[in-house]
Amino acid sequence: MSLLEVKDLKTYFHTRHGVVRAVEGISFDVNSGETVGIVGESGSGKSVAACSLLGLIPSPPGRIESGRALFGDRDLLHSTERELRAIRGKRISMIFQDPMTALNPYMTVGKQVTEPLIAHEPCSRADARAKAGEALVSVGIQDAALRLNDYPHQFSGGMRQRVMIAMAMITGPELLIADEPTTALDVTVQAQILELMKEMQTRLQMAMILITHNLGVIARTCDRVLVMYAGRILESAPLRMLFRETKHPYTQALMASMPSVHAKGGTLYTIPGMPPDPSSEIAGCPFAPRCAHAVERCRHGTIALQEVSPDHSTACIRVQAGEL
Amino acid sequence: MTEPILDIIDLAVHFTVSKGFVFSRRIGTVKAVDGVCLQVERGEVLGLVGESGCGKTTLARAVMQLERAAAGKILFESVDLRALSSLELRTLRPRFQMIFQDPYASLNPRMTVFDSIAEPLRVHGFAGRAHAKEHVGALMEQVGLAPRFMRKYPHEFSGGQRQRIAIARALALEPKLIIADEPVSALDVSVQAQILNLLSGLCKDHALTMILVSHDLAVVRHLSHRIAVMYLGKIVEIGDAESVFTSPLHPYTQALVNAIPWPDPDYEAAREKKPLRGDQPSPMNPPSGCPFHPRCPIAGPECARTVPDWVERARQRATCLKIE
């Protein structure tokens, strides 16, 4: 049974300069305990999709145009703010990219880590504090009891992200949404944080949606991957299948444009052109103008994500027709 | 062997840290660059890697004379840049140029592309007004921009295109040495590949010498002939790019290579991950002995006492006591 079932989610921003179609009808499932990676370049709509699930889209200008997101028996997209508040930080937690802006600089770390507990559970302050201490220990912060009284600026970037993780995990959520959790960190710290997140996930038996632009981070942590481009999912597959039998020309191009581990290559593959402007409606495949395999058919109608081999879906009509 | 184009001898750059605003007092010194010796051969691409705060950008800026060094020599084509008057320095400036990280900040928003690229030509009296237009057009073509965009302003371009403008400006004076400070880290993956290809092509075509500063070891390995690894203001390992990458000597380089997540799930699953402990110490009071010893997996008691000397190998050298 899937833990979260997203169907045809559309999020638009209605700005003075027109409608920005940030998320254009995406559907995916997340099973309990698994890690789903969403990979895409900036502006592909991956963060907006995640924020839409938790009702974190500023409205106006943002509006969820259509879709359902079934989490247990509840539709997250059609829940009241009150109902969402009971879920956010309790059953679904989120970690953001920049731990400095996500933490409140005026509140001690202890206060912030205990906040979700106090908000969601009948819990005394002393108990909450004890649990916060344990949570900080479990994410590898030394002298946790003392550091509860410190402010975020007294922590390094990696430590702040650990605090964020402690805060997200303290209520034992069923689903964690991590939006570029390591992008602001150095590689050695990134490696620490990714290890920590995996460890916590196994311990709590929790599902995770990991949003990143880095295919390396995907390869290190995920079970299943969604590739997003221009607000759509272009390919969805289990991790190994995605890397071994890459179907969609965009995913292929993305992989070819990264320096490889095995050999020092000459020239890197580059994708010609630029991503489409999200404020204009796109007919056909959004990648068609940059695609080496595009034909006339690619530029018309709507192209849906379709299964082309067991568990592997792509939104390329030429792959679907068996031509590529 | 011919003489190196750049010979840095015992360079030190210090920043004083003060506290208080009105009655400010010195509370310490950050040794951002601490006794660095580095030789750059004519025509090579030298990668300078390290994590944030290791001093790589400060070193680059000190070579450019944008930062005042506390001690040491910077011999550029056998002339000590630190000993020159500002007038003498200005006559040498055309020979070494810099490309900055953020193309949004490094271009003047109120100057057209033409003005930005022609400014160095004008300042150094390279071309008359009529001639300048041709010259700028040719430069724009070299970096893959259509000369018809000459009269546009930076905000009309994407990040990748702006970085191309910044590269054209750096090339305008036909420099011998280019220092590129994180030239692709502000860009998306697919655009990053375009700029990396452009830089590597330019270096070959113009027989340029380049110092490529980056936190991304994969990018550096892709472009460089040699790699220097910095930690807390010191170079800890330097050598042939492939050797440093595939068989690193210094435990820090090993950790750095191990921490990179590669877009290859099989490779990621197969290898042992050894995340480093802790964070980089504050450069205000660096550890005694080897600066890496508090985080080093193989450090012994002697590492805290003795400053390690260079250990030479065939294709690389490193400062570590534990190398047999």
C-alpha cells in the first residue's frame, strides 16, 4: 500500500506578468519506508511540488489548480489549514535547503527542537527537553544537553542541518520531505548528513522524498527516482534501472553532461538551448526544442507518462512507440 | 624545465578579527593563507580545491593583488608583484585576469555587454573606438555569444550567458594567466557542462595558463592537469590530477574523494563510505601540528605535535607524517 498517492497535481502562480505553470500535472506514489528522489534543474518545479503537498505555497499568487494527494485517508490538497497543521511536523516533516534561514535566529535550538513535540503531543516542557536532548545526541551533536541553550548562529552549517534533522525527526514522522538538504554544505559534510539521514530513516522506518539537482546524491540515497523538467515528470524508474536503462532523452542528456567517475573525459556532452519559459503554455513534449531525437509529433498534444517496461515510465512518445 | 609563469613563495594572508564597533579591539588573526608555496607552469591548468573557508579564494585574490599579503613572494614571470608600485602593477595587469564566481554580481548592471567587454580594452589603450566594436564582436563569438547582443544589458541574459560575458571580458586583454574562482558553481548542471567545455577549449586554443578554484573535485579533475588540495590555509597535497584523484596520498584528499557522490548507483553501493568526523576547525585558532589531525582517521599522538613535511612520490606530494 502506498503511503502517499499524488494524482495530477497542478500548481500555478498567477503573477502580473502572466500565469507561471510551475507544476503541470504530476502523479506519483510513495510507499512506506522507501526513498523517492526528485531530480531536476532549477525551475523544474520540484520544490513547488513538495511545498504544494504541505500547503506551503503562498496564496496568492500560488494556487493549486487540480489534483489529489492521498495520505492515508486524507487528501492533503483539500484539507483545511487546521487539519494540515495536525499533520505537518507530526506525520510529515520537512527539511529545507538552507539551515540558516530555516531556523529562527532569535530562538534557542532547544526551544525550536521541542516546538513540534509541544505542538502535537501532550508533553511537559521538561519531558520535551529531555527528548530534544536525546534527539540531538542521535544526530551526532556532542554535549547535547548544553547545546540546547545555544542559538543557531553558534552552530556550523553542517551542525545546523543536523539540528533541522533532529527537529524533523523528533515526532517520528511517517514521511520526511527533504528539499536540497545538502546543497549548501561542503562535500565532506554532505557525506555525513546523507549517511545520517539514511541511518535515521532505517531506525524510524520512515519514507522520504529527497529533492535534489545532484544525480550523485540520488545515486547514493534513493530507491526510486522521478526526473522533472518544466513542471512535468519525464521519467520514473527504480534507481538502478534509471541509470542503466535510461529511456528519456532528457535524462540521458543530463547524465552525459556530468563528469564521470570512471574516466577523465574530453568534452562533456552539452544540451543545446535553454529550459522553456514556464509562463507560456507548452504544446507537446517540453524537451522537444532541445532534443536530438525530436520529430514533428513531439510538438503537439499532451504527452502522458506511460509505463514502457515493468515499473519504468517515461513521457517520450518515441520511446513509448518503440522507436528509440 | 622552463621557469614557471607563476611562482608563489611562502605566501601568507592574514585577516584581523575585531570586536566592537566604536572601541573595536583585535581579538584574533585568521591565517587564511598560511605559508603557501606553489608553482604554476606555463600552459597548464592547475585545479585548486578545498572546502569553504580553506583559503582557496583568498589565495587566488592575493595572486590577483586584490588582497594584501602579509608575507611571501608572488613571482609572475619572475617579477615580484608585491614589490611593484600600483602604476607598475597596472601595466602588468593585462597579463593576468580573473573570472569570478557569481556572474550576477561581477557584471555592472548599468553597462551594456559592449561596455563591459570594451572597458579593459579602453583602460589599457588596446583599441580605438572604431576598432573596439570589431574586437568585442570577435571576443563574443569566441565564447559562443552572438555579437548582435552587444548592446544588451546583463539582466537580459541567463546565468550561463553572463558567465560567458565575464569570460570574454577576462580574455579581452589576451592574458597569459587566468584565475577562475568557482566559475560554474552558480550554474545548473547542463549549463555547467557548456562553460567547462568552453574553458577547456579556450585554454587549448590560446595556450592559456589557468588556475581553477573550485570546491567540486569532479569538475577540477575534468579540466586540470594538476590538482592542489588546500586545508585550513595550507596546501596538503599537490600533483598530477589523475594521481591525486585516483590514488590520493593525504587522508584529507582521500576523504574528499570518498565524499563525492557519483551518479552511478552500482559504484555507490559497492564502495565503503567513510565520512569524516566533525567540521573544519575555526581558522582563528588552528590545531597544532598537522592541521587535519583532529578529524584524521589515522592520526597518532605525534600528529598533534609535529608539523608534517612534504613526502614526495613520483607524481604527487603530500604533507602527512603517516605516509610510508
